[in-house]
Amino acid sequence: MKLQNNKTAFSIIEILIGIFIFTLWIISIYAIISSSLRVNEYNKNYIIASNLAREQLELLRNNRDYNYEKLQKFDQINPPNINFSNTFTWSTHYKVSNNISGLSFPISIEELSVTDMLDDENYRLCLDTNNMYIYCPVWSGLKKTFFFKYVYVDRTLWNNQLKITSKVIWKARWVHDFEVTSILSDWKQL
């Protein structure tokens, strides 16, 4: 009488195939999670950039309205100075920010020269102690962000309008930007 061996066992090839399939599954799960985290980070930065760009346009609209109320002029820069020659010039870059330091006018507008535009540190944003985005002062120890913002003022076909382009750039993995364009008009004169 012959004894039959009915025991079955996994061969080394079957074990290796199982390990390979399990490894592919783990790698695909990791790739999905990693991709999801990158997309979430990009979306977060995109939302911040879009809000910063729109904030600049809103500050310029507030500046125009203040000018109408006090000076009957729509394109005055830093109105409390009441220097009528201090108006927006075409084809020029500006830094526009909220000035909540208690001064009489809460909007600060500063012209950026061509050499200022070459060094992006001139319009880099920092987080202050209240976690608000402000332009980085040279002397500060504030936390620097990877956001940069400015406004570009250009001419339109009509003299009583300014084409305002608000741009925010952020450098995370590679360079991204968000840009909003609007027309700032002398609406009382239209």
C-alpha cells in the first residue's frame, strides 16, 4: 500500500507574487495620499492668493471713494497728504496694504521702481504677530511667507479710468500666480 501525501503548501513563487501584489497596493495607496496632500496644499495657497489679490483691488476702490469724499479726485495716492501731484502714474507697480496702525488713513500705497521690481524681496509678504499678511519690513524678525504681491496700474482708452492688475505670486515647489484685473474709473465724472 502506497501512502499518498495530500499536504499542499505555498511555493516560493506564490509567496513572491503575493508580496509583489501587496507592495503594489501599498505603493498605490501612498501615491493617492501624497497626490491628495499636494492638491490640498495648492488649493489652500490658491485661495490665500486670490483673497490677497482681491483685497488689493478692494483697498484701491476704498482709496478712490475716500478721495471723492475728501478731495473730489479719484486717483490720488495716500490722500491725507493732499498733494494733488501725487496721483497714480501709468505703467507703474505699487504696493498696496492695509495700514491699521491708527493713522488717519488706513490704506498705504507705495510706488515700486523698476529696480524694486527686480528684487522680489521688496514685495514679499510676512505674517505679523496677529497672523496678518503684511509687507516684510527690512528690520523685522517676522515669519516670511512664500507670497509676493503688487498692483500694476496701466492706462485705458479713456483718461478718467485706470486699469488695475492685482497680482499675487507664490513659490511652493514651483512658481504660481493669481491675477485679477479691474477698471478703476472716475465714476462721478462718467
